[in-house]
Amino acid sequence: MKVLVVGSGGREHAICWKISQSEKVDKIYCAPGNAGIAQVAECVDIKAMEFDKLVAFAKENSIDLTVIGMDDPLVGGVVDAFEAEGLRVFGPRKNAAILEGSKAFSKDLMKKYNIPTAAYETFTSAEDAKAYLETSNYPIVLKADGLALGKGVLICMNKDEAMAGVNELMLDKKFGSAGNTIVVEEFMTGREVSVLSFVDGKTIKIMTSAQDHKRAKDGDQGLNTGGMGTFSPSPFYTEEVDEFCKKYVYQATVDAMKAEGREFKGIIFFGLMLTPNGPRVLEYNARFGDPETQVVLPRMKNDIVEVFEACIDGTLDKIDLEFEDNACVCVVLASDGYPLDYKKGFEITGMEKFDANDGYYLFHAGSKFNEEGKIVTNGGRVLGVTAIGNNLKEARANAYEATAWVNFDNKYMRSDIGKAIDEAKV
């Protein structure tokens, strides 16, 4: 079969790589892809939001399955566009992707169906938000309602920071229309855990857990990014946590969406906070996480195409989802200055040393071919250096060892990805 993947980052590289392992697949295309993805798929010069062109390409090339990697096209209705033309596509429809597209919607859904989350209020007026903040407890969290590249969350330690945050989101429009509505949320403490899941509208199958590192600098300092590294599994995601979430969060979310007439087929990403009072939902995403995908998929035993098709066909209950009893760590190599100002176009060397057969993976997030045909940097996050180990400490040591193999000018990374591994004493 022929498969088209939509997206251009490290997540899509990992998805394309995993699809390439399937015996069902003869040909993979990726739109628009990147220089790393070009190693396993034919890249097509169509942007993720060019729905008409994507649909036309799928029809002209007899694509059997399209997989949507990114949030913007899902929230924009790309799945609806494909289904309208009778094309098979993996991902939630527009009315279900709102689970990620609107934080106000997702918070209201959780309140209505008693899914544990932080207390919150929603505002469409900066004046009203500021009035509320006058009497709030601190720290407090401000969230842009819409999509903001994973960066529209502000943790405010005091009233002055909160007032400035309202200005930033609602008046200065730092994230555009995403800040027209904001959610003001109680600040929760605890360990963060990411849990990805496959959903077919009624059945949910949980993947292995992971933990991301959002801040740009060591010690969780600096600005929020799209993710500077991740590890899987999380030692804090215990059997007790799993049982609680299966009872009160996972199936409850799928059932809630169905009850609202928004049947969800695709990936639900649960961002959890393990608070002293039990697990709480921080956020939902309606697609694979990035870079969580880079550590989850290398550990997955199943043929991913079979799982995608089961989600589309409503037969996920027949899939036994399995993961290796090992660990995986990804360290992101970024361009110095990310997520603000950084230079691009530097040649990347040393990539030939990576071999998936040895448990080392190099997932490209921001790369392209220059005019001379060399692979150069083309983004803030450039590469995801990923390694398998028998346990978390071994995987982390392997990943950091491999970061020295590959080089480019302006290379930057955090040196403490997986610091929680030591704190967990595993």
C-alpha cells in the first residue's frame, strides 16, 4: 500500500520510520517532509495547510492511507476534507480535534464529565481577567485558548507577572488569535507525565508513558519550547496511577467526546500532573506528541499501520498493543538562541554513525538540502538524538554519547534531560 504522512518535524520522521517497518507498505510520501524524512519517504512540496493540494495528490497517486502528524491541519479540518473525497485518513475530524484546538472547550468538557483537572476560569475580556487576578492565589497559570506551538502557557508567580501575561496574550496578541480567549488555571505541583493513546471512537489503547522537558535551559529554566528532550517510560507512572487514569480519565474522555457528538478517532495525548491529591489532566493534544513520539515508537512492537487502520475501522479492541521492556531517551539538538532568534543553514555532519539496528536513531526536526545537496539546519529544533537502553540510565548515557557524533555550527542542547531518572532512584 501507499501511505502519505503530513508534516515536517521530528514527530513525522519517527512516524515515517515506524511506517517503513510495516510489511504492508510499499511506498511512503511525506508532505512537506525534511532532509531526514527523505531517507525513508519521498518528500512532496505541499504544505500541511494546503488541503486541496494534499487531497489532489492523494487521489492522483492512489494513496491508500494518509496520516496527519500536525495539530494545525487537524484543527483546521483536513480529515474532513479527505473523508469528503472518500479517502482513508488517520486523525480526528475537525469537531473532535477541538479537544486540542480550544483549551476552554477541553476544560469545560472535563468539568461537565467529572474528569479530574485543575480549577479554572475562562475569559474573553482582558479587563475581566485582570479583575479576577486581583484576588487570585499565586502562582497561577494563564493559557491561550488556541494553538500556540506548545508555547502559549504562562506560569505567573505573582500578580504583576499575571497582569503582564494578560497583556501579552490578549492585548499584544503574542500568539495571534489563540489569545482571544484565555484560561486562568490554578497552579498544580507534582510530576508531569505524557501518555499517548490510540482511539477508534469507542475503544482506547494506552501507549507507554513518557516525560518531556519544555524549558530551553538546564534546570527547567528559560523559555517554553516545543520540547528539548524526553524519556520513556516514566518511573513515576506507577500501576496505581495507571489504574486511576483508566478509571477516571482515559475512557471517560473518549465517552465524553462521543456523548457530545464528537466521536474521536486518532491519537489522544494526555498531559498529566501527578499531584499530591492524585493525577489531574493538564492538557489534551489530538495527535502524537513531539518529541514524545521519538521515544515511544522505537519501543512499540506492533505494526503501526495495522493500528492506524483499526482506529479508522473501529476494530481497535482486537489489537493487543505491545511495547518492549526497555527504555528510550531523546536529546534535542537545537540552534542556539531557540526559541527566539537563531541562525539556519549550517551543514550537519556525523549523521552516518547512527544505526537503528544498534538502538541509535536520528530524527530530523529542522533540516533541509541546500543547493549543493548537503543537509543543513533549517529550524530551532534541528535533530532528536535518540537511543535505546536496557533501563533509563543506560538509554540516557547512550543518547548523550551519540550527541557527540553529530555536529553543526550553533549546536545547542540541554545537559540534564532525564534528570528525574536519578530522582526516581531507578
